[in-house]
Amino acid sequence: MLGQILLRTRGGLALAGMAALALAGCTAELGPAAGFNTPETVGELPPNYQAVSAEWVRASLKDPAKPVTVQPPLPAEVASCNIGVLGKHYGWRVPVRYAVEDGCGDCNGEKTVYLWFNRGRIDRTSYFPDQC
């Protein structure tokens, strides 16, 4: 009887829908939240990571002829970066140094961007080695 009364109202429909979703969620296996992964799912660094990294950075420069230096991933293993205060993301961290047009004070006309490879492709970029 109470169920019939609740189902007649909008609030009751929403409540019944939310209850069904909650019950379905109890039996479902949950994986990592969006944006998060595990070190085991990162995969290998692609053999052409240097060419891919240089092309990626040059595509964003005003003058693509400027020098771009792709450094080896540091550390030479899967690294982690923080996604705000929510958790960690794992990937191959590849630092790329490039010249900037106007300089940037203490960086002597060069900046470093960190490209994060995951499953053979760049999936994140950051300007700090521990943030992404």
C-alpha cells in the first residue's frame, strides 16, 4: 500500500529509481574512478615516444622550428602524479624542454612540460612533475 502511494508521486518515482540504482550498485564490481588507473594498467612506453612527444609539443608552439628536447622518462619506470587531492594517476612521465618566445624569468627562455603516457598514448600533460 505504501509503495503504491509513493509511486504515484514524482518524489516517489525518483526515490524508487534511486533505490533501484543503489541496489544494483551493491552487486556491481566497481573499478577505478574516471581519471584514475593502476600501475598494472599503464602498459609499455611506445618505442617512438620521443618522436610523438616532440610532435605533440611542437604542435602547440607559435614557432614549431624552436628547439625541443625530449628527455628519457624519469624515473625509468611507471611514475605517479596527483590529481588534485583526489588521488593518483599512473603513467610514463616524459619531460620535454622547449624554448619560449619571451622567456619566463628564472627559466632562461626554456620551459619543461611533462607528458604522461598511458596505454601507448599521451593522456595527460602537466608543468609540474608530481601534478597532472
